[in-house]
Amino acid sequence: MADRHAAHLLIGGGIASATAAATLRAEGATGSVLLVGRELDAPYHRPPATKEYLRGSASKADALVHPAGWWAENDVELLTRTSVTALDPEARTATLSTKETVSYDTALLATGAMVRRLSLPGTELDGLHYVRALMNADMLKRDLASAEARHVVLVGGSYIGCELAASLTEMGFRCTVLMLEEEPMERGFGPRVGRHVRALLEAHGVTVRGGVDVEGFAGAERIERVLLAGGEELAADAVVAGVGATPDVMTARKAGLALGDLGGVACDAGLKTSADGLWAAGDMCEYESVLHGRTTRIEHEDLAAKQGAHVARAMLGSTAPFAEVPYFWTDLADWSSFEHVGAAKDWASEELDGTPGSGPFGVRYLDEQGRLVAALSADGGGDLDAARAELAARVPA
Ligand SMILES: Cc1cc2nc3c(=O)[nH]c(=O)nc-3n(C[C@H](O)[C@H](O)[C@H](O)COP(=O)(O)OP(=O)(O)OC[C@H]3O[C@@H](n4cnc5c(N)ncnc54)[C@H](O)[C@@H]3O)c2cc1C
């Protein structure tokens, strides 16, 4: 016999769960809703951690998904600082870190992702940072101030590394981006846009070095030098690594749920896991995408929210497949903003609308048959709405 019962149990305190809670109420769910999240704070948006929150132009309250009073007003119970330590999908019960057991009718597993950590000599030294939570941004700022840091090295040239380089430059630090690939953001946007991103960063004083293999760090107590393959050493006052994230499937694995080849929890086209009454959403959800025609797992805030909303409707009886077109944005301070739809793994050719470096532009990414697979809008260029509609029309009826 469980200690208590929730009609809808939401496991994980991120955007996916928070949006599921709101959608349940918006769709008229009358049963009890319980959200269990491990972090100290109520669900918040992570994107500001490398952008306006880091720069100090947005507060923690600004970053909350729902304002503080929302939970009580909407009769959603929020348990922060609490983990689900065990889940029994057969019995439909969860055990909390408070030792309480909760039985449920339907549940959402949205445990998100964890930063990938570097495994290199010298990573035990002070001055190495990762940014996943708002708290990490606080710690980074405090550390840079107390170490009187001037030069920050960013390891990784994808969105997180580039956003941090832009924000930290705006905050007065000298920044160097080091990456294995040749151009920043080229893995998502292609080398042509990558060269444009490099030019943008360099125009603001960021040093950008591609084809660089970081082999470790050296210093007395804190990092003083970054060691590069080939023997070069680069002086640094602090390092922030943005080298990706891994889906957090610890709870799912312990519960015996099927996992996918992409590292997430395996879900069907409607986001249901291998257990009845249990769905997944967000960064750790690996689903059979009717839009992409393949299994996929995507780490975008907007998609996590839409998946959370989809699961809420599934909890209330909908059997629709999840067919949203993935949308993603990234900002380089207020220098430039990129929006992207489609989440294509690869493409055969690119069509440009405008010229990178001469104002807003768009890129259409096409497959070998010339069909649109993704589109990018830089500073509002191109026609993202048309691209989104074109991609959405691809979903079989
Ligand atoms: C710094 C940063 C910047 C980003 N910027 C952008 C951007 O500009 N644009 C964009 O589209 N996307 C961006 N993203 C990605 C976006 O934030 C993620 O896709 C989104 O946060 C995923 O939401 P989620 O709910 O799946 O997971 P998460 O936000 O990871 O939330 C999961 C939560 O569940 C908790 N949890 C895990 N296990 C348990 C358990 N057993 N019990 C209880 N709680 C548990 C975790 O502690 C965590 O709080 C950014 C991400 C980061 C880190």
C-alpha cells in the first residue's frame, strides 16, 4: 500500500514536466497532479544560464517557467529538492527520497540530461566549469570575480561554448574558443554558417581556434594552462567546457524500461515508454518520429515543452503521434540570433536567402532529392514559418 496517490505523477523538475502540469490543468484534468524535482528551485528555463541570466540582465524569477504562486493557484503539488529514487512501472508506484511511496494512474518521466564532463588530466583543478543549471552560472561568476580572471577558455564550439564566449565578452572577459571541428556551430548549421559565426565572434574580439584537441589542464591549485595536442600550452584564468550532455536515464534504467540506441528512453510515436501508463518527454525522450521517419532524440527547450504538453494530452486519452517540427534558437549576446527548424542529422545541399555578413539571411537545408529537411533564420532572415509549414506537411496523415 503506497503512502499516497497521484492521478498524474510528473518525475523531473524541468520545462517538460512544468508544461505537462500546465497542460493537464488547461485541458481540464480534475485529478491530483504531483511534480517531483530534484533541484532546489521550481522549474526554470535553462537557456538564460548562458545568456541574460549570466550577464545579469535577467533574474531567477524571470527564468521561472511558472511564477511562484502558479502552483497553488492551479492545484499542482510541487516537491522540489526531492528525487524519485525508484520506480515500479508494473505496480505504478514511485519511491521518493523522502522514503514516501506514491502510487499513480499515469506518469511522465522527464529527467532531462546531465552535462558531459571532460575526462582529462587536470580536471580536478579549480577553475573548470560546466553550465547546465542557473546555479552553475552563479558559481562561474563568483569564481571569475574571486580569481580576478581576465582570460576565459571555452572548450567546445557548439551553442553553449559560443553563447558563453559572447556573454563573457560582453561582461568584459577575453575569451578563446577551442574546438575539434573547424568552425563554430558547424555540426548543427554547416560550415558556411559556421564561418559566419566565427567572423561574428572574431569581430567582437573572441579568439576562435578550430581543429584543436585539448589534452588536459595544468596549474598549481587552479587551472593556469590548457594543454593542447602537439605540445602547445595556452594560458587561462578559467575554463568552461561545453561539450554536450547525456540523457539522464538512471531512474528509467533502474525501473527496467527499454532504452534506445541514442541513449534515451525508448518511446513509441506517441511518446509512451515500454510501460503502460508511463510516457517520457524532453532531453531523455527517444521517440519514433513520424516527422523525421526515424528514431530521434532532441535537446531543444521548445520541443521539451511541446512533448510535455503532448504527454499531458496522452494521459487524458489522446493517442495522437507526436508530430511537432523541432524549433531551436541560439543567441550570441545581442550581436546576433539564430533560429532553426527541423533538427536534421545531415543534408546534401544548402540554399541561401541573403548573404551571411550582410544583414539577415536564411538557409534552407535540402536532402539528395531536393526536399527541405531543415531551415535556419539568422537575425530574422529567410522564411522560417514557410519552412516549418513545409516540414509539417511531410507528416503522413
Ligand atoms: C545552458 C543551457 C542553455 C540552453 N539554451 C538553449 C537555447 O538557447 N535554445 C534551446 O532550444 N534549448 C536550449 N537548451 C536546451 C534546453 O534547456 C533543454 O532542452 C531543456 O531544458 C530540456 O528540458 P527537460 O525538461 O527535458 O530536462 P531538464 O531541464 O534537464 O530537467 C530535468 C530535471 O529533472 C531532474 N531529475 C532528474 N532525475 C530525477 C529524479 N529521479 N527525480 C527527480 N528529479 C529528477 C533534474 O535534476 C532536472 O532538474 C539549453 C540548455 C542549457 C543547459
